[in-house]
Amino acid sequence: MKNLLYLPALLLLGVVACGQSTKSNQPPEPLGFEEYDPVSTLKVPEHKLTRSKYPFIDVHNHQYQMDNEDLSKLIAQMDALNMGLMINLSGRGFSNSETESTKFFTSALANIQKTNPKRIALFTNLNFSDVNDKGWTAQAVKMLEEDVKKGARGLKIYKNLGLNVKDDKGNRVRVDDPRLDPIWAKCGELGVPVLIHTADPKSFWDPMDRYNERWLELKLHAGRKRSPTDPVPWEQLITEQHNVFRKHPKTTFIAAHMGWYPNDLNKLDSLMKVFPNMNVEIGAVIAELGRQPRASRKFFEKYQDRILFGKDSWVPSEYATYFRVLETDDEYFPYHKKYHAFWRMYGMGLPDEVLKKVYYKNALRIIPGLDKSQFPN
């Protein structure tokens, strides 16, 4: 009996003597969602593309040092992707000073002209930092006219309009604020498109719980989370954008990020029917299209004349996902950012004629003044 009392202690000493610990016998801690990233065992044909089949125009790009950078290096990166032409939407940079933004715009145009004006074009921007009832609208229209005369090919509206732009009285400036009507009308008169980004994905306004598809993104980028009414409900912001489309039928609009309806193509279809002046670009939403390839292909075939290629962030390696979704029939391949899409992609395998329209023909038709010589018929 006495020997039995000493048995557990002897066993423990034996384990330690062998260089083992009791902790190593415990099961491993369960993986969290963030760490779980399995390698697929599926064996299917793969067509990993690094260049597009046809030269393309990226209508949604941002370059912030175009006033003084060596653009030949940028063009070399474009060549590697088969990008024929880049639209830099940040034509006036991000300065709230009209003097500084005008300097950036003028220098960027000169740098492009010196390097290769066939490969890069600029959109201009508006300064909303001092919206008021005392001449702001007239000044904005004047600046728009001058920029287009200098070489701006369109107007880009950032998402701060509607979200955090306030006038001189401290009131939120709505996307459909009447003080902006002359600007939209002037774009129609000048024949230049408005590429407009309003709001963000609806999930940013939804509860951050286990049902939210963008949970991981919101965890990693906490600043993107909004309350249901911050600053207003998501639906109100989108409605304000649509009010602008409705009120200015003679102006051509390009809704950035497919108007935040790439995950509801039936709804987007209804909007495209209601607003014939509405076009869309696919920047930052290829993950939505790649998980519904059959529905996406039908939509692209139906609206092949009103969809443009865009990417948004300038990360050359990420274009491969876009090429693969648009061009191939590949199945179940990964997206380039897990926090954007933990699901897998499938290729749409678009017909060549549709692909040409998305890649360059629609942009050449909608955006004036672009060089057509480097693109096939």
C-alpha cells in the first residue's frame, strides 16, 4: 500500500527524466478563423495569368506622386501587365489647398506629357473643404472647366462626399445637394464622365457578428466599421447617389465598385434599366463576381457596353486575380487577400468581344481624348 502511494510521483519523475513535459501531451489549441488557411487538395486545370489577353485601360487607379516621379518606371510595370493606359483619378492629389492641388495637377500633366501622354491620363477632383452658399459652386464649375481645357478627361468624386464633408454651417453635404447640380450639369455639357464613389460595402454598416461576411476585414481594419446611422443609413447614401443619376440624365456616370451591388446583380440589373446614364467599373469587387461566375457572366453579357475595368489600389501582383476571373474557366482558386474573401474564385470565361469591351472599348467610347492607336479594333 505504501509503495502505491509513491507511484504517481515516480511516474512524474520518469517523464521529466526523459526530457518530456506533461504539457506536450495536451491537445493543440484550436485554430482561430484568422489562422485557418487550408491548402486545397482539389486537382483541376489551372491557368495562372500575369498578363491580360488584350491591352486594357484601368479606369480606377490612384497615383500620389505623379507630379514628380519617374513615370518610365510606372509604365514598365504597366507593360508587364499589358496595361495599355492608366487613368489616375487623383489628378489633384489630396491637398485641401486649391493652390497646392492646382500645382500638383499642372505638374502631373507636364510629367505625363514629357514621358508618354498616350499611356496615362488624369481625372480632376473637387475641393469640398469650404462648401458654402457664397460662390463656392461657381468657383468649382470654373475650376472644372479650366481643368478639362488643360487635359482632364473626367471628374472623380471621392466617398467623403456624403460621409464626412460638411459645409460652412457644419451640416453634412449630401451627395445630391442642390449646390452640386451645376457641377454635374457642366460635366454633361463638357462631355466628360463622372466616376463617383459613394459609401462603402453594406456590411460595414451591419452588426459585427458571426453573420457578417466582412468580419475579418473589420477586425483587422477597425476604422472601416460604422454604426447603422453613421453618418446616415447606408441605403440613404446610395439613394442620394441615385437621385443624382436621375436628375442629370445627360451626364455620364461611372459608379465605382459596381455601385456596391456586385453581390446583388438582380438589384444592379434593375438600376441599370432605370438609369441608362449609369455605367459601372469593377474595382475591388472581383471577389464578389468570382464566386458567382454564371450569374456574373450573364450580367456582363447583358451590359457589355456599360462595364469598365478598374482595380483601385495599385498592387501589380493583384491584377492576376482579375485576369483569371474574367478570362478563364478555372475553378476554386484563391483570392489575393483573405480578409476580403475567405471563399474561392471561379472564372467567368468571358467571350473575346465582351472582354475587349470591358478591357478597353467602353473606356475609349466613354472617356474623351484617350489615345486609341495602341488598342486593336
